[in-house]
Amino acid sequence: MQRSPPPTEPESDWPPTFRAGWWAAVGLVLAFAGWILISVTVSGWLFGDDLSTIEEGVWTIPSGIVQLGIAVGILRYERVGYRELGLAPRLVRPALAATGVVILVANVAAAGLGLAAGNDISFGLMAFYLTPPPDWTVQGVLISAVALYLFTGPVEELAFRGYLQNKIISKVTVGSATVQTTIGILTAALAFALLHIPVYLIVRDVSTGTLIVTLVLLTATGIMYGAIYAATRNLYLVMFLHGIGNLWPLVVDPGTGVWPNYGVLLVMYVFLTLFYRQWATDLTLPILGQSATN
């Protein structure tokens, strides 16, 4: 039986080629920063400074559409195809399968952590968010899920991993390919984190200490997604992981102070990346039986 190509792009095609200079990347960051300031201001006029879960989710959708327009506009100007970024249709099924495994493992891990902590655990769809202390409404969870899964995760990954990270890697000329990739991952992750400052300072009004901790976590998250993307070259995968990482689809409420556990997440994502690459190389599962032209 003829073996199908793995769900990763050929070495010669990576990173994609961009036609514009550094200013295009700077333009993307400035456009995102400008829109975030506008978005924060407009949402304040519409809903006040203290947005509810539903209000934040509702506003995230049109805001995400604007951000998507910025990212798509830059990519069209750069004349880069979406397949070149790791968005070929044949990559959807492996990404969905890998994300499903992550969701399953996360639920098992959360339940185990809750039991180990001596907490009373309960079960139910999105139980983690529908019980105190989150104590969201069903409507709030649904709206947030649409906003985070379909807009925030995909749009931010398209802009900061698909475009900015690859753009930086393609333009850096110092060091080896590994050094260039590392520079791209770190720079895109830092830019991703810094753009959250207006939201946390103006909308959520957090303290300086909390802001610093949040920026560190956001940078670490960006590095993690960037590394997974660089290793798998599947942009769908990090889009999906980003979405569920913003709103974990847990069917278990493990109790207070248990989830998310960043040590568990780090181990889980490391193993996910290693197994995905092995999967892509060995082609042992029928899900990978797709033509490279799909």
C-alpha cells in the first residue's frame, strides 16, 4: 500500500516567503495595539468599566472580526497562502484528534488533582465554570465558548504564530535555523503578551504585581504555542489549543485552586508534540491517509 505524505510541510517550504520588509510586521503589531485601545474604549462606552461574562463574550466577537481583518489584510499584502502557514485542509483532522486527546487528558488530570487535594468533585458539561467560584451562567458559557473557540484563539494564532512568528524567522539572518526559530518564537510571544496590557489595566483594573505575573504567564503560553507550531507546522492545532486553553471544556469540577495546573499542562503539551511528530513520521493511523494535494 502506498504511504501518504505526513501532515507536515516539506523542509524547503518552511518558513513561508514574505514579500514585504520588517515594516509589515511592525504594522501588524501597531494595528492590533491600536484596535485593542479602540475596542477597550468602545466596550467601556457600551457596557461600562465592569463587563459581565456575557458582555465580554458578546463584544469579543466583533472585536475578533476586526482583528481577523487586520491579519488577513497583512497576509494578502504579503501574498502568503494559508496552506503555506499550516492551514491545509488535510491538517484539520489530525489537529482535531490531538485536541480531543488533550481535552480527555485534561479532564482526567483535573479529576485526579481534585481527588488528591481532598476536594468534592462533581460532573456536568462545563461544570468547572458553572459552579462557584466562577459561577457563570449557561448563557455566559455559551457566548464565551463561541467567542473564544471561534474568534480569539484562531485569530490570535493566525496573527502571532502563523504570520508574526514565521515573518520574524524568515527575516532573521543570524545564527542557525534553530536560533532563528527561537528568536521568532520568543519575539512573537512577547508581542502577544504585551498587547494584553490595555485590557488588564483598563478593563480588569489589576494591580501592578498581578499584571507582571499575568504577562509572564502570557509570554510562557505564547512560547508554548509557538514551540508546538514550529514542531508540528499545523496552525489548526495551536488555534484549537489556544481556544480550549482560554475556556477549558471540562466535564468535571475538581474544586477550588486545582485547575489549571501549569506543570500538568507543560508535560501534556510536551508529550503531545512528541507524539504528533512521531505520528506524522510513522503514519500509523488511518486519519493521516490524506493526499498532499488536499
